[in-house]
Amino acid sequence: VEASIPEPQRAAWNKYAPKPFESAEEFERETVKHIETTLARSLYNCDELAAYGGTALAFRDRLVIDWNKTQQNQTFADQKRVYYLSLEFLMGRALDNAMLNVGHKETAKQGLSDLGFRVEDIITQEHDAALGNGGLGRLAACFLDSLASLNYPAWGYGLRYRYGIFKQEIIDGYQVEVPDYWLDFNPWEFARHDITVDIQFYGHVNKYQDDEGKMVCSWEGGEIVQAVAFDVPIPGYGTPTTNNLRLWASKAASGEFDFQKFNSGEYESSVADQQRAETISAVLYPNDNLERGKELRLKQQYFWCAASLYDIVRRFKKSKRPWKDFPNQVAIQLNDTHPTLAIPELQRILIDQEGLDWDEAWSIVQKTFGYTNHTVLPEALEKWSVPLIQHLLPRHLQIIYDINLNFLQYVERNNPKDRDLLGRVSIIEESNPKMVRMAYLAVIGSHKVNGVAELHSDLIKTTIFKDFVKIYGPDKFANVTNGITPRRWLHQANPRLSELIASKLGGYGFLKDLTLLHKLEAYVDDKDFRKEFQEIKYANKVRLARHIKEVTGVSVNPSALFDIQVKRIHEYKRQQLNIFGVIHRYLAIKKMSPEEKKKMTPRVSIFGGKAAPGYWMAKTVIHLINEVGRVVNADKDVGDLLKVIFVEDYNVSKAEIICPASDISEHISTAGTEASGTSNMKFVLNGGLIIGTCDGANIEITREIGENNIFLFGNLAEDVDELRHAHLYGNFQLDKELESVFDAIRSGMFGDAGQFSALVNGIVEHGDYYLVSDDFASYCKTHDMIDEAYKDQEEWVTKCITAVARMGFFSSDRCIDEYAEMIWNVEPLQPKADGVDGANG
Ligand code: AZC
């Protein structure tokens, strides 16, 4: 790599190389300078937003210095890199994280106070970067944090949506979606207008003989859209390593803006072409765990895969290594099947553009990719229609067919007697229209496939990928249990708990090695520690109660048991089970004598989460929760014994307030449906207990923290099929208590019963697919146990502390180390204090 500044001039350069602020005074100078110049504001119109801007820019300057050095260092080291392809990155806010990782939060606090601001108010000015739906997108964000913190040379690749996940408003108890335009002021991204890639769509394939007589294919015609890179620095904790997240935005290709049209007065139509191109990266699809085969979504997927691969290949080619080295330099992880088109795209680049023969190319492709599956729900498994792919990506369809042909021949050779097998595992589903099964293509094109928790990784081997285990053997399939970053989900969300832990463990080392938490067990009986632990939980509940009061107007008692379920609204996650349980509790309270009421544990049931705009059943659940809240919260008979709250617009920054404030959180999916869940980990790490089914990571959480410290209930995954069968054949009795809940709903107690009939009938008449009735009795009984357990606060706090101490396993750092060793075969790269050896010479 050559330096662009010639040797004699480097002294001048180095003399003026930026020096990051160190003191509060220097921070103030930088901040005021940014407010006055970069933002063009003054003493007279500097509001909190402007102060946020100045602060963010001052920290950004520091970040960028580390970022540049990291990128240079990685280029010089020229070792294997990881590329994490994800259509979703649910990042949340960046400033607090930058302060933590760069250091100097105290400096900023002092400096801001000198300027007349409070650091907490400034941090909350930032708009969440909400480029994701739920668990899958937040996992990608935690992974970026861990990759940088562990010094892995790694890049994320995604789309720069102009609109992230919609903002949820609750109006008259109904969800209303409002667009999330978040880019008005985003100091964290750098537009790289010089880094562009032309992306082709439509057109046709020409086949011809080249000079050497070899048949070659070329994809011609169609239209071109330009991808422009936007880079976001991702700082690590306790290290200067600052990785890159590259997001692509779509733009009309330079030739596309039709000056002819424009000059002849057809302004509108020339601008329309441009807007059509920009539509590709305009909006995040708001479905979680649901696939709908929309053409624009397929365009997004190809646009992003093609731009990212072009970039990766371009970087590799600079090294002038032979192609067979590609998998030694590049590991690409597919976050679910959304980036599966990267597989035929790399094959296309290698054979059509680089002239490799098929087998050589295919072996490179398989060694390069790893695929993570995040769900076994059939409605979430992506399939694209053959005619649609044919139309949009004609060359890729040919390649997919060739991949399939080779694969099926291989299967047939090894399983000559099993004719059905070929139809079952074919990438092409023989339906009308024919469909491309993206998960199969991802399995076939990768060297490793992993699930995200033990149960889930076992399930994919016995259900959706069963035949592939037979074909490839079990070693192609692995488990990497999900994790969360303790930086955001402990230290930032719960600074007081983090500080308390640090005071006992002799520093913040646990934020780098979460297993150190086990040392907390020595303090389980320490009176002062217990007291402070409880006080912190109470303070966090007060903070949440204040937020609830602000946005809903309802006062809740922070001494009540806070029972929280926050996640996307989905039938399989069973918020309906929760709200039916709440109604059951309400009916019970209504029947109680004053003496009985006195013995009752007061509760606040808190819900939060978005429903996909087209998911009618999920929206009905939101409506029911709000109607129940309206009735219960106003009922004088009930008072503080029960409050029901729906927190609108649940997102990452709300989660940072909510997770530290639970006594109990709910992770109650039908067994076998929730691949992992990650908020279960966040709640326990913050000193709350959980009620859960034997599903996803709940099982491993139980193993780690001990079954006395978790409230498990419900049927097991292995029994689900049989129970569903029993429902279908009328071979079951509706739970009696649930029946009374339904009677109450039908009576109109919570408003017009007709609105909720589909919810009730789904259980009573249509087979109760999610087994709400089967689990209802054990769910309610378990809540009764929780009430009792909560009365013994001494025992309760023992459970909470023990659980926190045993959560070390669930750090995303552990998770990333497992990927690095088992799937990517990459090593960390130690940062150099001054950037790069030889960078100045
Ligand atoms: C989610 C799973 O539903 C959740 O259980 C898991 O914790 C998370 O991924 C991270 O692995 N899946 C999705 O959000 N979406 C899809 C398409 O699976």
C-alpha cells in the first residue's frame, strides 16, 4: 500500500494530524466549535439538539482517528476478514456507546455541565437507528459490538434505509404506523460518494464462444441502478479497534438522469426515473418472522448482495493472490436467508467475469459462506417465484438451476434408491408457479449451517433440514447459542448495577469477560450488597414508572411486582396467553374479599411491541391489551392490585429503560417456535427473573442459572405435534378457567366483543395452533407461585443475584469467539498504538 502524501511533506502532515480532546476544557472547545461552525448555531439558538450535535461531532472526531488507523492496520496486515451480511442492523443510539468506548464520558459530563446541559438529556436527543425488526437485527448489532471489542477484522454490510421500522402510536387502543424518517441529522455516517457500484437488473443472457472456443455467458441489457456506500464507524470497548459498517443507498445511475427529457421540459418524468431507483433502499420491510414475496424486496436483496460482493472481491483482487486463496482471506456470514443471492452472485462473478471453471468456482463459494438460520416457522422461510427471478435476474436463475442439477446428481449417486428424496431436497419446488427455496440454496452453498440455541439447532436437523443431514452428514450443522453485548445491555442500560458489580469485582473487567460475574456469588449473603442491589432495582422501576406516567398518564406503584413482556407481537410469542392470564387475574380480584385482597401481591403487567402492519391478528392482540388496560386501570375495586400498561413504540432505547426494571419478564412462546430469544438474557442480566416455556435459549438459561431461579411451565416441544393433532380431531377440552376469560370477553366487558372473536375462535374452533389452552392452567399456576415467591423478598433477591452471577455464558463475545473458531477460521488482529507499522515510512 502506498502513502498518498510524499515523504518530504509528511512532517507537515504529522505535525497537524488531529489531536483528540483530553480534558473537559478541550471537549468544550471542540463542542462549541462544532456547534458554531459545522452546525452554524450560536449562543442564542443552541438547544439540546444542537448540543447533542456538537457533542456527537466532538466524539466522532475521536472515533474517526481510531477508525482510520484500524482500517489501515487491517489493510496492511492483509489477513482473513469476516463480512457479516445482514438486511437488518438494529443499532439504537450511538452517542452513549461512543462515549463508553472512546472513554471520556465523565469529561463530557463535566464539559456539558459547564455549557449548561445535562449529559443524560443530550444523549436522549438522538434518534434511534432502527434498521431492523426485532431479534435478528439486534443480534447483528450486538455482533458488530463484539467483533470490534474482540479486535476481529470484520465489516458489516447492509442497506441504508431512508425509513427504518415505523414508529408506533397507539390511538384509541389501536396501533397506528408513522414513518420513521431518521436521517435529518445523522452524524454517525460518512457518505462515500466515490465508492459506487453499478447494479444490473432485468435484461437477458447471451451465450457465445470466446476466442479460445469456450462457451461463455454474458448478462446484457436491462437497467442499471447505482449503489453508494455510507460508512458507519463501529468502536470496540477497551480497544482502539474501530470496524466499519457499510450501508448501501440506491441512486439512479449517472447516465440514467435523462437530460434530454429534462431539457425538453419533461422534468417530472426524468425525476420519476431517479425516484424509482431510490425506492430500492427507501424502506425496511416491517415483517418479523414472515415472508411475503414482493418484487421490491427481492430487488433490495440483490442490490445489497451484489454491491457488497463487488466490494469484497475488489478488495481481494488488490492483494493479487490466486483465486484459490479467496476463502483464506474472506469469510462471509449470511444472517438468515435474506442474503442467499450472494451465493449465485459469487459463482457468477467467478465463472462469467473471472473465467474460472464451474467446479473450481463452486468449491471457492462453498468454502466462503456460512449460513445462520433463525427460525423454523414455515411462514418465515423464504421462497421466490421462478418467473420473478427469471425476469429480474435471468443469469442467476440459470446458475441456480445449474447448482441444483449438480447437487441432485450428487444426491442421486449417493442415494440411488431414494427417488422421493430428490423432490424433497430440490432447490426448486415443483409448485405453480415454481419456487426457489432459499434456505436450501443457502445450505447447499455454505460450508456450515448454524442454529441460534441448542434446542433450535437440534430442531433444524430433525425438521426443515433433516434430509440435508442425511446427505452431508451431521458435521455440516452446528449450534452457536446467541448472546448479547454487556456493554449496552448492562453498563449503559443499568449504570448503577454495573458500578455496584465493578465495586465488588475490582473493576470493569467483567464487561470484557462476562464469566467473571460468577465471583458475585460470594456476595449473595452480603447484607450491604443485597440492599444496594434491591435499591437499584427499585430505582430502575421508578424510572420506568415515570416514563409510563409521562406517555400513558397512568400512575403505577414501583413497589408492585413489575411483570413485563416486550417483543414483536406474534401469535407464536403468545402475548394472547399473557393478556388472557391478566383477565383471569382481574376476574379473580373482582371476586376477592378485602382480607384476600390484602394477601395479594400487587402487579403491574407491562406490554410493548410492534405488530407488522399487515398482521391483523397481532393488531387485535394489541387492541385487546389496551382495552383491558382501560377497564382495569379505572376500576376502583382493583386499585394498585393490578395495572395493565401498553408502552407504545418499543425500540432499542426503550428496551434500555425497560430491561433493568423487571421483577419478572415473560418468554412464553409455544415450545419449539422461538429459535432463541435474546431479551430473556437481557432481563436476567439486569437482575430480573423470568417466566418461560422450555423453548429457545430459556433452556440454556435454566441450565446455567439453576432451575430454582427460573419459573418454567407448559408443554414440551416434543409433545406439540401430538397436542395439535388432538385439537384437530376434537380430542380436547377447553381449559375451564380460560372458558371464563372468554365469557368475560364475549360479555363485552372489554368493549365490543365482535372485535376479539377471531382471537377467541382461533382457540375454541380453529385448532388452537399455538396451544394456548393446553398451557393456560400451568401458566396461571406458575404466576400464583411467582406471587408467593415475591412475598419472600429475601429469597427473591437471592435468586436474582445468583442468576446474574451465572449469566456469563450469554455474552455475544463468547458467541463471536465460537463463530470465529468453528465457522470463520479467523484470528483477532491486535491494534497498533500508532496505526500501522510502516505507515509513516
Ligand atoms: C429471530 C428469532 O425469532 C429469535 O428467536 C432469535 O433470538 C433471533 O432471531 C436472533 O437469532 N428471528 C427473526 O427475527 N427473523 C427471522 C426471519 O427468523
